[in-house]
Amino acid sequence: MSTTLEPAGATAPDGTTADIKGASVRRGDRVFVGLSRGSGILILVTMAAIAVFLIWKSIPSLQANTANFFTTTEWAPDAKPAYFGIAALVFGTVMTALIAMVLAVPVGIGIALFIAHYASKRLASTLGFVTDLLAAVPSIIFGMWGIQFLTPQLQGFMQWLTTYFSWIPLFQNDLGIYTRSIMIAGIVLAIMVLPTISAITREVFVQAPRMHIEAALALGATRWEMVRMAIFPFARPGMISASMLGLGRALGETIAVALLLSATYDINWHITEPGGITFAANIALKWNEAGTIGLSALVASGLVLFVITLAVNMAARLIIARRSDFSGAN
Amino acid sequence: MNITGKARLAAITIVGAIALTACGSDGGTSASGTSSAGGSSSVNCVSGSIKASGSTAQKNAMADWTNAYQQACSGATIDYQANGSGAGIKDFINKQTAFAGSDSALKDQDKTDADARCASGPAIDIPMVGGAIVAAYNVSGVDKLILTPELIAGIFSNSITKWNDPKIAAANAGVTLPDATIAQFHRSDSSGTTDNWTKYLKAAAGSAWTFDHAKDWKAPGGQGAKGNDGVGAAIKSTPNSIGYVELSFALNNKLSTAWVDNGGGAIEPTSANAAKTVASATVGGSGNDIVLTIDYKTTTGYPAVLVTYEITCEKGLDSALVPLTKSFLTYTASDEAQGKLSSTGYVPITGDLLTKVRASVASIS
């Protein structure tokens, strides 16, 4: 193998031709390409292995199930006959993730914007450091903090919310009890995903092209108008990716939600009342004592969560792909 | 290569430290039958190392016992992981552990699999730790609360919703009950405690409790908390609340506990009263397999009790594990070990039942 550089397509004096596809013939480059390709393939293989495992292990319970898997709310896979369904799990997971996103995305983007473009250098680095520190807190600590500190502190707010906003059916509360609800779980999840969204969005904002920023300012735009015209279009795919990562964490958050929720298997639209259960919390709470069909049923619920996360990510990719044509940053 | 004086000193220190660690004693996994000097009188020491896992109900009792055994016998290591009865049985069937702790005896498929795991004999259930499940409450001003099974069933199935309900007042003459909603707590995770509590309610409360017994809580209403500690903490921090926990958790958290009246007078939820119920349980199971049927309607002892079984092989356990398993279980069945249980809120096995338990342990080979 030659160790000298040959331009692609050229014929060397000894008659051999370099590869005309443009790939380098240097060994180091080949190894690097191989490693990168191998890493990509490894990820795909891992995902495929997980999917196959989930499908394989969930088959026994799906065969033994006597109830409709998608519309039943009860969870009794170890009863004879087995009957269980994911309706309540889907509701709980989607509602808590939705509340977390509604609260965390605007705040996260706001923090990122402030750090990237409005704050002084020192304040920006301190704030960035503190936000990233929030990401390092273990999730069980969040669960314990949620139960012991946040819930009592939020009682007043919950009472105010249910008194003045009960014309929205979501905020009605017939029981007068405001603990262990989907609302509180959503708020804690929002705090947990905030650092993820904020850190990635911050990086994207910082990389907006200076020319566009200065052009907008030169044309007389205010700071906010400059942000809207020059930064947001450029950063939109990044913001959506950050939100998707945050959503992924919110959907799969296990132990914090297991400690916070009251684990009732029903679809209760009054989200300030106690109750609710999510996929991951269900697995955490039921795993230890589950029998064979019970374990298989938990894996089946894991498969549904896997599919939901996949669908949400694909939807996000579609949104990014569509919007990038109109972003004006290309 | 230039090595400065400081670097040389550091290198020598590190190498010396590593070399000296080699002088430490070997952990040792081979079993030998020597008894160690200075051991307590009821421990016939065996060195070796075994793993066990299972019920969380007996977690504190096991911790006490393994500590005591390991202190008396320096060469022994017993590692008990409280990861739940179901997980414990699975670990035992998969040959990961020498014995499993379970809140209910082996049945159905698990029994078949466990018998298969024990190469040359059946798997046996040996009751070792009793426990009482109590209704712990937090109502200021109420020092003594008496509840009948029907009242408990009503409170926990959401049909009795206020503390000053006439039915509760009828059982508690002279006690001022507040006009407040009952905040009821149950377990959000699967547990043997829930299973035994619902078994008690189904047997004793008659038509007031319509739900089948299960490890998962089925009745409507109330709030779920994770684990005995979660329910205990919730009761402690919520006024006008009630929930069911193990007696040891109620004692640790200093919660008030309700007296239970099964028809023969109110009985205080203590270890001694619960021991009477455990001792009077009907013994089932063949040979050395001891499966207890508790009389939940008893009027002479505290009725809501549970028993944790140690599940192991009568014959067929790996020969390296047999000596230490047998020695440890002999210790736990001894008067000294059972005597430790009452002070931590557990319930000892007593009388004829204890004799049968010791005979089962002696048959392990």
C-alpha cells in the first residue's frame, strides 16, 4: 500500500490508480472511518437488540391477557385469569410529560436566552454553572424533595388554583386533597428536565451567526426583535432537539415519579387530585413482587413506552425537517 | 529519566502500601466446620459465605441476626438483600441464593420450579419471623382508638369517610373524634404486607370487604405511598390520617396504633399479643414443609399477623452452602435469636411451632 498522497483519479508512475470515489487511501483515515461507522452500527444494533428483547419477552403476557390491552385501566397480570391494560399508564405518562414540557420549555429557553444574550459575562457563567448543577442531582433526591418539601409548600397554590380556575375541568378538585397528584409530579419533572433543555439551547443560541445578529441590530431592531429575527430561526431545530431530549427524560423518569404518585389505575382528568401512574413508575413499583406473567406484562408496558418515545422523536424530526427550509438561516 | 526525591518517596509509599495489603486475611469461600472461640453459646460457627434475598418485611430482623452471627463467627458472611418476596423466590429458583425470604409459602409454578432447583429433595418453607400489621393513625387528641374489622374495612374501602362517623364513635365511647375527612394511605407498590392485610380483612370483615386479597391494593380511594417507610412518613406528616404498616415501622416512627376488636374485646397491637395468634396457627404442608394457616378471626390474640418463611432445600442444596445455611438458620430458630425479635417490633415463633421449625432446619442436608 502506498504511503504517499495521490490525488483521486490520478495515475501513478507505476500504473496504479487512486480510488476515484474520493476516499483516502491512508491507513489512519481508513481506521477512523471504520471506527465511526462501527459506532453508528453499534448503536443501531443495540436499539434493535432492545426492541427484539422487549417484543420477545412481552409475548407470553399478551397471549395470556383476557382484557383489551389498550383500553383496560386495571393492572392484574398475576391474577387468574390475567387482565391488564395500559390505558391508565398512557394517560398518566402523557399528562405528566405534557405538564413538564409546558412548564420547562419556556423557562428553559428563557434561561438560555438570558445567559447567551442578555446577561453580563460573570452572571452568565454563574447561572450556567448552577443550571448544569441541577442536572447532576439524582432523581431519587428529587422524589424525596418533592414529597417532603414541595408538596406541603404547594398546598396553598393548589387551593388557589382549584378555587379560582375550577371552570376549567382540568383544575376541578372534588376531594379537597392536593397531594400525590399528577400536577405535582409534572412540576417536579419540569424541574428535572429544565437543565437539559437550557444547556443545549444555550449552546445553540451562542452559535447563531454574528453577521445576522449585527445586521439586525444595524437595521435598528431592538434586542428582542433581533432575537426573534436572527436567533430563533437559526436555533429552532436545536430548540426542538433540546425539548425532545427533555421529553425523553420526562417520559422515562422512574423513581421520582414512583415516590410521588399515588398509583391509582384510572383515567382521572382532575389532575390536582391524588392518583395516576406512569409506565416507568409502574415498572419500578411492581417489579419486585411480580410473577412470571407479571414480569412479562411489565416488559410489554416498556415496549409501549419505547414505541411512544420513538413516535415522538420521529414527529420532532419531521417538524425540524419541514421548518429548516423556511428558517432563513440556510 | 529524572526522578526527584519527592517522586521517589511517593513511589516507595505507594508500592509499600500495595504490598502490605497482601498481608490482609483471605475472605475465604470454602466451608469449614471449625467453631470459633468467643462465639455466643447458641451459635455453632461455620465459616463461609452465603447470599440470600427476599421479603422486605423481615429486613430489620435479618440485619440484626446477620450482624450477631457475623460478630460471633469471624469467618462467616451472610448477605441478605431485601428486594421483595417475588424477587427473592426468583433468585432462589435461579440458584443465585442459598435461601429466600418470602411473605407467603411457595405455591403453583414457583413450587414446581423450586423443587426442580433442589436436586435431590423438595423445597421447604420454614416460618422464621412473625410480624403484625397495624392500623397506624395520626389524630391529635385521640390516644386510644378501637376498631372492629368492619370499621377497618369501611375506612380502607372509602365507605367511612369522616372520623366522627357514628360507627367509629360507637366503638369508641367517650373519645372525642374530630369532624375531619379521613386521609387514608395504602401501599402503591406490590407487597406481602398488602397481601396479608387484605387476607385479614377478607376473612374477618365479612361482607364489609368485597375485594380479593392480592399484593396490589385494589380498593378505591385513599392515597398510595411507596414502601412501609413511605406510608409511615405520610401518616406522620398528614393530620387526621390512617394507614397500615408493619408493627416495627409504627414503633420506629412512634405512630399511634389502633386496638382491634374481633368480637372478644379490644386487643392491643403488641408483639406478645401477635405471638399468640402465630402460635395458634394451623400447620399444613407435608413432612418438613411448614405452611401456616392463620386464624384471622381469633379473639385471643392480635389477629392481623403475617409470617415470613425462609425457603430452602431440604436436600439438594449445593454442598458448599449447606453448612453455613444450616448453622445460620439454627441460630435464627434459637431462643436467643427469637428473643431479639420482640424488642424490634417483630413477633417470635413460640411453642410447638418453634419445635417443628427447629426440626425442619435440622433436616437440611
